[in-house]
Amino acid sequence: MPKIDLDAIPAITTTGYPSPYDRDVRGRSWRSLNQPGGLADFVANHVTLAPGSWSAQRHWHEGEDEFLVMVSGDAVLVDDQGRTPLRPGDCAVFPKGDGNGHCIVNEGDSPAIFVVVGLPERTDCHYPDIDLRVDGPTQVYTHKDGTAY
Amino acid sequence: MPKIDLDAIPAITTTGYPSPYDRDVRGRSWRSLNQPGGLADFVANHVTLAPGSWSAQRHWHEGEDEFLVMVSGDAVLVDDQGRTPLRPGDCAVFPKGDGNGHCIVNEGDSPAIFVVVGLPERTDCHYPDIDLRVDGPTQVYTHKDGTAY
């Protein structure tokens, strides 16, 4: 069945962020859209942000584009250029290597839902605001200097 | 600016389909989401179907997955399994090589809008209902036996 039964997909609410960076994403849940339909060429995730939740700490990827489609609710895209409201139907692109850290924040009173698409992550991810980094080859979170948490 | 200004992207309303297969997609317009934001890892298109329009002739790709997010309006997904309503927020996956021809039809009274994502098309595309085929290496439409239109 090409249409995905979202309710049948387990929602993931955990994060690999070390404390205290995990707090901002506590209201985030996401579902992988790859497994049920056999999607293999890229990664697609369905993300729900409870009121107050962030999609992620502000970050950018060295080697993978990200593409976002806002599905329902309102949210704010935060990046180096400031704050941009996102409404259902809005699309956004975060090109690899642009150095523009971004995240989505739900400042409203109802859930904000979006779908995000990208290639599997294999490169460093940078967090301009905090002492965090993802090491490309291992995809493990480290301090900015590469030491372990 | 990561958020894409859809109104600034030219809408494409032409099709490469030979007559009479072009008629069903006359109410289709689409915008490429790659150019304005610098998206390069995959192809993303924003598609609007006027009432009565089809997204495409029913088809499947040998070598590229397709992923769809319904953004607004209602539509019907038509494939080998029958007819499946699509509403805003619904997602669908069309895995490469599955032999299940699919298309989206707007049977309603208002526009139906979706975003579709895939890798650049490089393989044969098959149209089970009509005498049409896309040749992989050239991406040219031919008869099913490979002769030119």
C-alpha cells in the first residue's frame, strides 16, 4: 500500500543529545517513513513538535542537504538570518555545508508537524551555539574539540 | 533564506507526453524546489492539480523511489490496489521497481497540492495502461516497443 499508515509506525521520543541539550527536544516525536513503504533512496521522517519543543539544537550538516515540508500547525525557523514563521505548505531547504545553523521551534499552543527528507548522515554536523558536534564517520556526539561526552 | 518563496518560482505547465496522453495532465502545474534553495542531493517538486487533473499517467520507475507529502486539498491515489483518498498530511511511498503503476487524481472542486521527492530519473519508466514508456538512458518517451513518437 503506497499510502503510509502513520498510526502504525512507532514514535521515537528519545535523543542522543547529552544533558542539558536534550531538554529542548523533549517534546519532539518522530516516525521513520522508510520502513513501512520500502523507501530506500533517501531518509524521510515525520516529526511532531509539542508546544515549546525544538526540532533539534541549531545545527548544519557538512555533507547532506535537508528538505522540509510543513504539514500542520505553526512553527518558527531559527537560523543565522533570524526568525522565519513556517505555516502548513511552506517548504525549506538547508543546503549542506552552508554554515547556517538552523532549527524549528514550536512556539504555539498546538502541535507542529513537518516532514523532513535527506540522505543518510555520514558527515560532521556542527552546532554553532553549544559545545556539541557529530563526528562524521561514527555519527557519535562529542564536544567541539572531539573529546567524548 | 532556507524558506522557499514559492511565488517566485516559475510554474511549469507543459508535458512531454505525446497526444492524447497529454490531456489528462493539462491542469497540472509544478515548481522545482531545487534551484532557489540550493537543494542538490535529490529532486523536490511542488505540484498543484486543478480540479479534474491527473499528476501523471499511471506509471512506475525501475530505479528511483518516489515519496509524496500531501499538502492541501483532497486527491485520489490510483494504483493496482484501487483508489485511496489522500488528505493533507498524508504521505505515500512508491518504491522503485515495484511494478505498481500509480498516479494522483484531483476529483474535487478545489486545487490539490502535494510535494514529491525522488532521485534524478535515469531508468526506464513504465505505463501499464497505455502505449508509452520512458527510455532510461535518454529519458525520452517512446512506444512500448521502443519506437519513436
